[in-house]
Amino acid sequence: MTDMTIVLRSLRARALASSITVAMVAVAVALLLVLLSMREAAAAAFRRGTGNVHLLVSADASPLVAVLNGMFYANAPANPISWAKAQEIQGSFPWQWAIPTQLGDSYRGSPVVAAPAALLRTFEPVAGQPFALAAGRHLEHDFEVVLGSEVARSHSLLPGAKIAMTHGAGAAAQGGHEHADHLYEVVGILSPTGSVHDRALFTTLESSWIIHAEERREREGAGEESHTEAGHHHESDHDHHHVDAADLTDADRLVTGVLLRLPTRTGSDASASIAAQFDRLRRDTSITVAQPAQQIGRLMAIVGDIDWLFVAMGVVVLVSSAISILLATASSMELRRRQVAILRVLGASAWRVFALLVTESTLLGVAGALVGLALAIAGCAAASALLASKIGLALGGGIDARSASIVVVGAIALSALAGVVPAAKAYRTTIREHLRPIA
Amino acid sequence: MPTRDSITTNGMLLRGVRFSYGTDFALHIGELRLEAGEQAILCGRSGSGKSTLLNLIAGIDTAASGSILIGGEDILAARGHARDLLRGRRIGMIFQTFNLLHGFTALENVMVPLMLLAVPAHEMRHRAHDALSRLGIDRHDALVDTLSVGQQQRVAVARAVVTTPTLVLADEPTASLDPENAETAVRLIRAACSACGAALLMTSHAPALRSQFERAIDISDFVATEVAR
């Protein structure tokens, strides 16, 4: 028999009210923790996706759209860059590397990145961590494809599998037609990188150019009448125009972006020339130039303002749960004044009774915080698994330890504080009045 | 025959106690003694101030002046936590409605006063079991809500005597019982107090119970002013 026994018996006597209060605190804690942790994880995941690219050139409307489309595969870039322009950019500076990319096709919702085979060897999806092959080999020929880990996992693809790409990416892929005449052979599967690139497929530029060149020529050959249908229904009775790499013209060689990295000192990711090259390229009004890391920073600043609103909502829920503890304890006080009076008669000091009441509300807070923590861990794991499979954003799925400490301690402190008012009432309970026989 | 010194150290001694509710009611006790182990009934009609006197002795109400010695310690002079501790250590209380802690077992109810006196856990459990057994309770781990009224009263008596107090104050413990059960209850309480050597002051407005006590105290002897209440 201890003071804690008295507290636990009191809570047990009000099991329903206690459970509801614990649930309210748990939901508030879980909500806050998930918001805070996902916010941190999302920021980290976005920072990871830009990897070791210093500059991105595209023909998108704005630098932020260029980064979201070109590096996070939000949508297929709307406007292409000519091969001549891409080569001009490549030759305009002694870049450490410059890789043209073409986006626009997809495989069951996952974006296809057409680029020189060097992309998988030089581009690091996470700075300092290059792509690694989990199975198979890198690209050597056209119509080969290397899969990001999430694509291979979610579609159970192994090296040797043959797949057909769909015209269009993102929302545009819905209703798009399959390039069924050209199957790609899976030759390699990448190890997970924890970035958005895990849900991408990588093939050569020429493969993509050839497919689109054939289709363009078929459309042109079919004339104006069939033009409206051909874009969406690849009919088998169309005339077939076989194209190989030698037949490609400048009109076929379109790219949607150029990834650039400036020379840096060993071990350093920064270059003093980034700003100068950024300014120089920006003078060309036909292209959009973005510093991916900077754009992601801006995006996080915009999103940050919004998600602080969610955090504020979480805090409001937490405070309201503390108020519910106060109300639950205070309303039960009317029934418990007799118990308090009995304890006082048996020798309990007013302060001891005060402490019992505060301990009771604190325990509700502790239980709620622990249940909330468990819910948040499960919620974050589920949310991160969902985001990884849907948009390839690897959030890690863990709870941010600092946020967890602050929220849990805050919830317990608020709960303890909520117990002070009813405890003060108990402190002032008049023993004589509450020991009288019940009428 | 106890000496005057033994009374002040082992029994109860009220001297010069004055207490009033505004101008309506006042108690003035020049001297009231209860020797160690002595058992007395405090008589008077309902609302005559019997419970008020018990509350003053227990330190629940505070007299304006005087001294209330329980086992040689002045509960009136003690303040705050010291008074609560003194009450817990020196006085056991039995109420008409038992005032047991609902949701607690019989054993837990009896252990509470020992816990508040910081009796070691093992000794606390042993003494509580012993007190319950001596009063004929065998379901020590039953919730008090599940016990019969008679058993609940025994638990209340066990709780009052488990601390081996100097004085047991019983406030109308038989008020809701029929005469036969009232007599049984009084015998039970008296026996329990005798067993632990505690003095007993029991209030009752039932004249029939006077005969069970060697000493009867009339509350009207101490009421200085009483307007119709």
C-alpha cells in the first residue's frame, strides 16, 4: 500500500473517464509528433534528392518548377531544350560533368530518366553516396534499363525482364499510350538510396529519341486525319517507320534538362564559381537555370509556414486535452471530496492529498504521452512507407528524438498543471462537511 | 486508579476549551478527562453538539482556546501537518456511515492509516491482516463495496484500532442499526478498543445504550449557549 496505490485505485474507479482522457492526450501527442517528425524527415528527404548537382538547366517556367520536375519527377517538363543548346551549355565551361536528361515517359507511374550511361556513375543521388548496383550491370546498349530499387521491389522486376514504357509521366501518364513496339530489357537494379531516385528507371537518351522519332514520323505519315487519335492510341495497323541512332536528326534529339556540376576541391561539395556560372547562364532567356539546393531551401521555407499551422493545431489539441484532464479531475472532485476528507481524518496532510491529485493527472499525462509516442512511431512508419511507395520520398520513418522529448515532457507538464486546480480544491476541502452521513 | 499524571500522558484531557458557531452555539468545557483505556458514552439529542465535540477532540475543528491533550500531546496546539500526523497516530475514528474508501479492498482500507504513519510495508500488511482477522473478516482482499453492511462496519472498526491509538472516537456508529444490531456493534467496538488498550468516546442519542457503559457524559453539561437549531 503506497500513495501510488491510492492514485491507481482512484483512476481505476473512473476507468472510462481516465481512458478517454488518456486517449485524448495520446492523439494530441501522436499528431504533434507525426507532424514534427514528418516535417523534419521531408526536409531531409528533399535535401537528399538534389545530390551533388550544382546547377540544373531546363526550359520550365521557373527555377523551382525546374527542380521539382527535373529532379523530383513531379511532372514531365513542359518544354524541351534543343540538342544544340544542350551542347552549347556543355561546352560553355569546363564542368566537372554535364549530363543532359530527357524526362517524359514512365513505367506504371514511375518516371523514366533518359540520359547518357555516365549519369549512374557520376551523379550522386545523395551527396557523397553514388549509385550502387544491387544486381545486374550498368547500361551498355540502347533499350536497356536500370531500375531504381523501389521500382524493382514494387513491380517484382529482376534483370532479364522486358518492359514497355508509357508516353507521359506524372498526371500526364494517365491515358498515355504504351511504346509497345520497343521493349526495354532490365539489365540492372540499383541499391536503395533513400531518395526520390529509387522510384525512377534509367535508360539511354538514344532509346528515348528513337521511340519518339518513330512515333513522330508515324504521325506525320498518317496525316492530319489520324493525328488526333495517334497521340493516345497506338494502333497496330499504323505504318511502321523503323529508326535507328544514325537516322536521328536534331529535331529528334530533344532533352528536358541538363545537370551540371562544377569542379570542386577533393572532399568539398561547394564551388566558388557556382554563383558566377549561375549568373552567366541566366543571361540566356531561352533557358531556366536553378541551383537545386537553394530552390529546395526556398520550398522548405514556403512549406514551413504552412506546416507550422499544423504544428499550432497540434499544440491546440494538446492544450485542449490538458483542459479535459482538468475538467475530468475537477468534476470528479465533487464525488471525491468524501475520499479526500477520509484520507485527511486518517492522518493525510493537505499537501499529501494535493500531491495525490497532481500525481493522478500527471499519470494520465504519462500514459497518454507513451501511448501517443507508440502511435506516432507506428504512424510515421506507415506514412513513410506510403510516401516511399507512392512518390518515392524516403522519410526514414523514425521519430525525431528531440521533438519526441519536447512533446512528451510538454504533455506531462501540461497534465500535471491541469491537476493543480482540482488539487487546490482538495487542499481546501473542509473535512467536517464531507464526513457527514449521506442523507 | 490512574493518577493525574498518567491521565495526561495516556488518556484524554480537555481543559478550558471554548468553541462557538457565531452567537448561536457555544461549547465551554472546563475540564473533561478520559483515562487510558476508559470507555464512555457521550449522550445528547440530535444536533446537541456531540459530533462537534468529537471534531474538536480529533483536531478537525479548532477550538478558540484551551488545550486538548491526547496521550500527553496537545492536538489544539499542533498545526497543519503536525496535527494531521498526531490525529493519525493517536486517534482512531468510526463513523455512522463507516466512511470506507470505495474501490479499495478491506485490507487496503485498513492499511491506509498505517501507510500514512509510514509503517514499513511488511509490518503494515501483517498488522492489517491481524486486525481484520481479530474482527472476524476473512475476505481481506474483497472490495469493501462487495461486503455486507455488518462486515463493512467491522472493517471500519479494524481501521480505527489498527494503529493502536490512544483514543477511539465513534460518532453515532449505531444510528442506522436496529436495537439488536446496535448492541452487537457496541460490544464489537468496545471489545476492539479494550484489546488494543484504547480509550473510547462514543456518541449516541439512544438512551438504551447508556447501560452498556460505566460512564456517560451529557453534552448539555458543556453547552454554554444554545439557541434553537
